Amino acid sequence: MIKVGYDAGHGVNTPGKRTPNGEREWLFNDKVARSFANELTLYKGVTAKRFDDPTGKRDVPLKERTNGANSWGADYYISIHHNALGSDWGNHTGVETYLYTNPQSRSVELANAIHPSVVQAYGLRDRGIKRSNLHVVRETTMPAILVEGGFMDSRIDINKLRDNTVLTDAGKLIAQSLAIFLGLESLAANLKKEGLTLAQYEELKQLINAQTKRIQELEKLAGLAERKVLATHEKEWKWATSIGLLDNTYPNRPLTREQLAEVEYRKATGAVELAVKVK
């Protein structure tokens, strides 16, 4: 089992680690780190461990991070950051990947494998692979790199950093490049290769049909399928469904958290406003 240590740099309240508008670097780093870890779970023979505080509330000391990774026996370490030159906006731009000043040969190979994916994900100027006496790449005993995914104080780069799709893609591409570098086998490819037997397929269909039937029976017993909107809420229900905030089904069901998220998403993305204009 290959062990990969990683961190999202700094903490939410680390002094100076923010944009001129006050946006925290950790919030950018965290999105990339979470995407990286999620993507890595799709491969066999690898496990990942995070060495900063996943909540961002505590800026875990660098020594604690590197000692933790060394004690855990990490085989590789990746530290995810976003850059800055100062406290004012500028037109500087680009991504970088850092090694120690006197790196292990495997660290150089790791950087060469990962850096192109960082450039691709952000679509910014390639500032290259550099060497520096940074603690996290110096004190780790395993091959280690530090990624700088664009400048937080750049009028150019900040547009990328504010795009969650870019940050998510960065994490995914870093993980995918690492998987190729390590020669990992995709779980999805393995499942596709193995597939389902005809008997397994038929059994799965029967289970799904039985579960669907059971849900329908429970809904009927609970009266959920037949219930109509209460007269006291009829006006509000018609308004919410007419503008696309809710669909026109199951008015008396409890609202799940994922359904609440969908409602808020429709509001936030303007889908509801668009529906009003169309009508």
C-alpha cells in the first residue's frame, strides 16, 4: 500500500495568507486538497492522510506536519498552496512547483510528473519547477513537492481561484497524474473489466424492483402518495412550483438536506429568477 501525505497549507486565520479583498488562501487550498483526496480513492493500492487541520481553524505547525508524515511512513508528500507577492493587486501570474534545494531524485521525478497537470488545470502561465529551502520539502524524509496554484493577489489569477470548477479540476488532475506516476490501477477500470455476470445483473434488477415496490407500499400506507397541499399553504406552494423553486411532487414530505441544498442552489444560481422572467 502506497502512503501519500498531503496538506492544504496554513490555516484559515494565518496572518497575511489572504487576497487584498480578504479572501483566505486556505479556502482555495482546501478545495484542491479535498478534490485530490477524493480522486485518489478511485485507485487501488494507495492511501492518503492529511496533515493540516481539515477545518482550517488551527494552523498546524510545519514541524508537526513533517514529523507526522515521517512517523506515519508516507512514501510521498504533496503540499498545496496558492501564491502571493504582497498585499496589493498586480498583473503577475502563473503556477509553480517547488522542490528542496538539494532534492531527492524521486522528488524531481514527482515534480516533473505533477507540474504539467497544475499548469493544465489552472490554464495560467507556466513559471516552472523551482528549488527553495522550504520546510515541508526539506524536513520530509520522503519525496516531496509544494504546489503554488496561481497568485491570490493577481488580477489575472484570482478569476481562476474563485472558480470552484478550476480548483476541483486541479485536485483531480494532480491525483490522476500521481496515479499514473505510481502506476496505480483505477478501481473503475477494474470494475468495468470484471463486469457483472448475467445472473448478478438479474439479481440486481430484482432487488431494485423489490425495493421500489416496498417504497411505494410504505408511501401508500403513510398517505404520502395521495396527500394534497393543505389549503393554508396552497398559495405559497403554487408560487414556489410556478417559478421552479420546487417541483410539483410530494408537498407533505419532509425536506432532506440534499433537497434543501438544491433549493438554495436554484436561488443562488439565478435559476429561479430566470423562471420568473420567462413566465
